[in-house]
Amino acid sequence: MAIKILLLVVFFAVMIGVGIYARKSTSNVNDFVLGGRGVGPWLTAFAYGTSYFSSVVFVGYAGQFGWKYGLASTWIGIGNAVIGSLLAWLVLGRRTRVMTQKLDAKTMPEYFGKRFDSKALRVAGSVIAFVFLVPYTASIYNGLSRLFGMAFNIDYKICIIVMALLTGVYVIVGGYMATAWNDFIQGIIMLIGICAVIVAVLNGQGGFLNAVKNLSLVPADNAVPALDGASGLYASFFGPDPVNLVGVVILTSLGTWGLPQMVHKFYAIKDEKAVKTGTIVSTFFAIVVAGGCYFLGGFARLFDVPAIYNEDGSIVFDAIVPQMLSTLPDLLIGIVIVLVLSASMSTLSSLVMTSSSTLTLDFLKDVIVKNMTEKTQLVVMRVLIAMFIVLSVVLALNPPTFIAQLMGISWGALAGAFLAPFMYSLYSKKITKAAVWASYIIGVGLTVSNLFLKFIASPINAGAITMIAGLIIVPIVSFITPKMNKDYVDNIFLCYEEKVTVKKTRSLED
């Protein structure tokens, strides 16, 4: 217990110290929200990765999907690395940085407002972002509290409140640079920790080969009738339910392309070299962390014990990973706690920063409060960070469903609304205001209606469908609706044509 407490105290002290140190670089709104658009590749890559993977992945997704799909759940981690990191950086990274600087956009709703010359799109986008980031935040608290309960036997409510307070302090004090530096430190902890945990858990099962052998003997109890009772499926290449597995890969991988807190990292990156280096580092980080989490979760069936069941016989998916870790030595449990705390606090800090800046810059400024000064904007953002944390804590104290479903609702609405119009509008001059509105309506409408009517059984699949629907609907609506003013759009796209001079170390062109 002393080891675990010591590790936590050191961790918290470093996080708060970084927040205080970064305070000097938050003198204006651009610094507080974007770090002055001068953040280097390693900090940006780790900020992207740590915002991507939290306790939702380590506890909720790894346990639930590892139980459902076995070792095939590793495909989710691979998809996260290739689609959610590598392709996201290649397709969105550079263009996002260039165009958002041209438009002087600090948030995704502000980008939509300026790119499509529409204050209404900006306000609606800010409301969507604020509302649907709350359930995602609640899911982060939920996953973390279960591990704390296993390690310290601490009440769930205390875990949530302590984590919220500590995250709030360093974000409110240090802004984006505090989150970026803390994300870098937390990312290193995550890389080391996940490797150590995998080795320890597999050794506890007699080694990797023995664990795979035992997993192959578990009969399938999946909903796919043709495969019921078959042995070896949980240790197979595609698992017992490859169709639904694809839905999870799409939601958790493609979804990052439309999440405000993820795309925001591209706004702040320093230069061309930083984009290239960040692409490599971010992809490596995702392979290790996401691949490692889902690979570990793939052995969930080997931990089929009474502790993971409710009284009615249903499985508590969020209890599977804590059960896998409960037999580890105290030092490793301490490392796991710090690992998941790192993942959770980094994601939480990104969420509260995004939500507060969006509500301040896109909803309150000029819409509710005219001529808001920079000083006032900073004060309001800090107050809203505190309010957002309180709101998410209230929801987390009585979460309505499993971690994975909470995240599916949030990601489905946000990525369903924002992904398609954001990506298309970086490349095409033909995207219209009506197409953006259509994407907003599809993303939010389909997610919310399915929450009550449940015409799509899984919120995960519903989220994936909203994203794909947006990618189809936006170009169709753009084709049949009035185009934007040609001169206005051409002027925006001139940012890609501007000539720059670089040294030979950066380019071989004459």
C-alpha cells in the first residue's frame, strides 16, 4: 500500500508542478488554447495519443471487446494505429494546420463558422461539442474508479472527485501547454506500463503459448448461430463475430477524424517537420498502447470468475480488466494505477479544454457577450473548465450504462456531425452550408433517436453508421444545394498556394 500511495503522490506532484510552470505561457487566448501554435512534434504526438486512449480503452473497451472477440480484438488496436493515427495525420494534419491558421480558427465550431461564413453553424457546433463531450468524460471517471477500488478499496465517489480536482487545477492554471507537457510525461508512463502489465499477466497464465492454448479451448457463446459452441474461435484470426468487430474498428479508428479534442492537436503543431515527425511518433504510440490494451483484453475469457458477474448472471464488462490485474504484485498494481490515471487525466484535460474554449469562443463571445476582452475570455474559459468538470462528475456518479456504450454515444454524435464536413472542406471548394447542417442533423439525430428507440441494437454500430452516413450525405447534399460565394472560398484556399522559403535541410527542391 505504501508503494502504491508513494507512486500516486509523486505523480500528482509532477502534474501540478507542470501546470504551475506552464502558467507563464498563458498570457493570451491563443497561448491558453493553442500554445501559441508552436508546439513541437513529440509533444503534439503524445498529446494526440494520450487524448485518444484513456481508461475507456484500458478498462472498458479492452475488457468488453476482449471478452466478445478474443485475440481478434487486437485488430481494433491495429485499426486505431493505422486509421485513427497514421491516416488521420496524413490526411488531416498539415491541411488542418494551414487552413485553421488562415482562418484564425481556434476550435472546430469556429472553423465551420469562418470556413462557411455562418455564425449559426458555429453556435450549433459549439452546443453539439459541449453536450456530447460530457458522457465521454463520465466514462473516463467510471473506468478509473474501478481500478482504484480494486487497488485501494476506496469509494467510487472519492476517486472521481479527487481526479476531477487534480485535473482541473493543472488545466486551469497552465492551459494547453500544461496539458501538452503532462501528456508527454503521461504517455511515457503508458508505454512502459502497458508492456510491463502484458508480460506480468501472461506470465501468470503460464506464458504466452500456454495462455493461447487455454483460450483456444473456450467454446464460443456468441450470437452468431453458425459458430455457437465452436472451440478455438477466441484464439483465431477474426474471432467469433467479425461483422460486429468491423463496427468497433470503424467507430474507434475513423471517429478520431471528427472529434474536436483530437483534431485540435493539429491546430497547435509548430511546422512541417513537426507534422512528419509527429505522424511517425503518434502511430508508434498507438501500436504499443492501443494494440497492447486490446491484445491484453483478448485473454479476458481466461478470467471467467464470479467476481465479474452481477447477481442476475449478467457480465460486468468493466470489472474484467481489474480482475485480470488483481493478482499482480503491489509494485505492478501501482504502475497500472499510474498508467490508467495518466491515460485518463490526459484525455480528461483535453476534453475540458476543448469544451470550455468552444463554449467561450464560439457561443458566449460576440453571440451572448459583445466585445469580450482577451482577459475576460481567459477568465470565462477557466470558470467553464471548472463547471464542465462538475457537470461530468455529477453524471459519472450515476452512469447510465457501460463505459463502451457511453463512449459510443459521444463519439457517434460528435464524429457523425463533424467528421465528413470537416475533412471534405479541407480539400474541396464545393462543400456547402446545407451539407454541414445535414451532417449535424444526421450525427446528432441518429445518435439521440437510437438512444431512445434502439433501432440499432449496439450504440457502437450506431456510431459507426452515423460516420459513414455523413461521408455519403455531405457530397450528395453539396451537389444539389447552392454553392458558396466563389471569391470567398477561393480566397480561403489561397492558403495552400502561398509560397514559402525553406532551407536545404528541409527540402531538396531548387
